[in-house]
Amino acid sequence: MPLNSALNRLKAASYGERSGGAWNFGKYKVPEISYDYNGNITRLVRYGFCGQSYTCIDSLNYYCGNF
């Protein structure tokens, strides 16, 4: 279930799995995606299950520039 910004950029999402004939969308979430003014992703946070616990599995910051 994506959430888009006014510029049609993906801002958040949740996704899941089908089990027993029903969808479970609560297992994995992407609550934060940020962009710079050019549309490049600058931040991405993802939560999901790791073993038996629900935790942050990715917390990434991206840099686009000269190195």
C-alpha cells in the first residue's frame, strides 16, 4: 500500500504476505523515504521481522555528490 507525494514520489509503503487465504500487511513497512530536490533518494528506513522480533532492518542515508 504505497503513499505518494505531490510529485508522485513514493514516501512510505507497507507490504506483506498471503497466508491462509488472507493478506497480512503488518509484517514489513517502509515508513520513511526522503528525496533531495533532484529526486534522488536521500533516506530510507525499513522495518520487518528478524527472527521472532519486529525491528528496524534498514536505516540508510544516501549521498549524491562529488567524492
